[in-house]
Amino acid sequence: MSADTIYLNQISLSYFVNKGIDDGLIPTRKQSKEKIGKLNPNQFHKDHFYYISDLDLFMCPSGQPMYFYKEYTQPNEEPDKPDKIKRLYNNYTACKYCIHRKSCLTDKQTHKTITENGGRLERAMFFKMEKEEYKEEFKKKPSVEGPFGIFKEQYHVEQEIVIGMVKTGERLNLDALAYNIKRLYNLIQGRTK
């Protein structure tokens, strides 16, 4: 099972654990940007720091380690959602003597700090998705974005007024049926959409 980056959170990952889903794959923000070729062009941006899970540190583009030094919890603004866990990494001494200091830091910064969001489950998914075997597996997973985009654009599912889970499910099933009938017709006619 694969999902978009937006689902890389405590609630979704807890669902995987509670349902015993071991093959769940959710890429990080960096991996999603990498896939579409939109990494930040600044070589000293967080996108270009490499995480080493065995040592729990980031390696900066200059080859210096950024060590874990603090974890804190930020209360979520939405009371029904879990608090946000933030983990900080830096290396004050390496930054102080780095030859790339002017390119990497602003005038007011004394050192670079990498902030990673997420607790134990998010880190576990991050480590998993850093492995080549899972990156390849994620590429194989079929995308459901196409049909959902069509549902939103052509069937206006976001504008439908139905009340309750049962009626919403029935309406989505009808939309899916209509989509599949049109798609089958077009395939038979030799026109794929």
C-alpha cells in the first residue's frame, strides 16, 4: 500500500501498525520533490543533506556530520490531532570553521540546524523509504491520482451534498461505476484517455 507524502503522519502510520500493514510505503517530502525533479537548487538546502539512520545524524554537503541534539513536542493547533514532534540536528564547531559558511548560512546564523518532524513511526518510515528496494517498490505502485483528479474535475465530488458515510460511499461508487463504463467504452473504441 502506498500513499502521498501528506499521509506521513502519526495518525496514518498508527493505522498501518494497528492493522498489521507491513508493506505500507509513504515517501518523505524530499523523496516526493526528488521524484518530480524539484529539489531546491541551493546545494546547502536541507534537500541536499543526507540522513544516516544507523548513526541518527545528517551529513551536510561539505561532508560534516550534523548530530542529533534535541527533541521537543509542539502542541497541535487542532485538539483532535496528536502533538508534533520535532528533532533538531546541528554541529556548531563544524559550521564555525566551514569554508562554505558564507554560502550555507545567513549573516545572522552562527550554525546550520536541521529540523526533522515526526516521532518514532515517522522516522521508521523515513529509514525504510531511504532504502533502494523500497524506493523501487514505491515506483511500481499504481497511482490513483488520475481517477481522483477526474472525479474532482468532471464529477465534482467535492461539491456533492450527501449526508452520512453510507450515502457518501454509494455516491462515490456510482461515480466510480460511471468512470469505469466511460473508460471501458473508450478502450473498446480504441481511444485511451
